[in-house]
Amino acid sequence: MLISAILLFLGVPLWMVAGMIILIIWNRKRVKKQPGIFPVKVRFEAESDAEEQSKWPRTGYAQWVHDVLIVRSGMGLMQSTPYGIHGVETAEQDADPHEVKGLGDHPKVLRARMDDGTILQVALTEIHPELAPDRLLAEREQSVAEARQNE
């Protein structure tokens, strides 16, 4: 009788844990299959040279909606963080794959200015022209042209 009570006590939490794991895996797969989703890492740029730059966070998945970059993160990709992007600061730059892990062998970093003036560094595998807003792509092309003129 005591063993039955112990198994009943342990059995319910085990089923709840198994259900949560299944829910997390299902949600991650569902989010990754949505159109326009791409792997990304996002961090805020250090405000001064003396301030140490923070490390890159775990890989999340992002989607452009107008001029807003929506980043889904967390174990089950259930946490959504919107970043209102005002414009692109510079053309994408190659990043060190040892520093930006989880985005392949040739990750790119894009610096974007948010609506409040904060600089956001966005690391991704490649720039997807069909996914980014047209206005941001035009600004990016302009900054690429300016960089070529300065060389």
C-alpha cells in the first residue's frame, strides 16, 4: 500500500514533467517552421569604450514585422521581445565564429539604431533581403556604398 502511494505521488509529477517537455519541443518546432523566422543573437552595444561589451546570449529566433524585430527566446521560445528599429547604422560585418557561437562558420553582425537611440547589435547567419523591411535595406545599401567610397 505504501509503495502504491509513493508511485502515485511520483507518477503525477513525472507525467507533468513529460508533458512540459513535449510542449516545449512542440513549440520550438512550431516557431522555427513559421515563414520569415531566422536564427539570431541580439545584444545592446556598450555605451562607452571603457564599458565591457556583454557576451552574446543564447541563440533565439527572430522575425521582421514592419520596422520591428521580434525575437523569440527561452527554452520553449515562448518569450517574445520586440525591438523597434529606426535604422541601420552600418553595413553588416563579419563576426568571429568563436565569439558568436551557434550561427555557423560565417556569422554577420548588423548594428541597428532603435527608436530610443540605443544601438543594438544583431548577429545572424546572413542578411535575408526578403525578410528585412525595405526601408532598412535601402539604408543598408546606402551605408555599403558609403563604405566603398571611403576605401
